[in-house]
Amino acid sequence: MNINFQSINYVADIKLIEFAEKRIHKITNFYDHIIDVYVYTKVENSSDRINKFVEMKIGIPGDDVIVKKVAKSFEEAINSASDSAERILKKRKEKVRAQG
């Protein structure tokens, strides 16, 4: 599995990148056939404090899974996006099992 991390409008520190990689590796427990994961993080210009945007694009055979989340911190947004991706991949896995 290949993990690509990209920060837009800011410079990401190594702790955030390691946190994202560790959290993404947990997703592989639910779905084995992940080819690559692209994580885009961005600070949006807004007046409220909820301005940390995370988009995960998970490449799997067939379709890609795209999850977008906004939160107060990048860690919170990454956790939320990972949880959503886990649910989506579990459903996809069940669907594949039911068909074959």
C-alpha cells in the first residue's frame, strides 16, 4: 500500500504525517486490497474555528473511495474520515462476499 500525504496552504509537521499514516494502516485490517491512499489536508479561510479540511482518496480495485471531512483539528478530521472509510470498505467487502 502506498500512502501519499499532501498539505495545502500550510506546512505539515512530521507528527501529523505519522499520525495519518498510523491511522490509515488501521484501515487495512478491514479491507486487504487497498492499492494506495492519497491524503489531502488543507486549512480553509473561514471565520469559524472549524476550518481543517481532510480528503482521503482510497484506491481499491474497481472504484476509488473518497471521504471528505472538516473539523477543528487535523487529527479529529483524519479520525473521522478514517472511521467513515472503514464503514464504507466494510460494506464493500460484504457486498463482494455476497456476490461471489
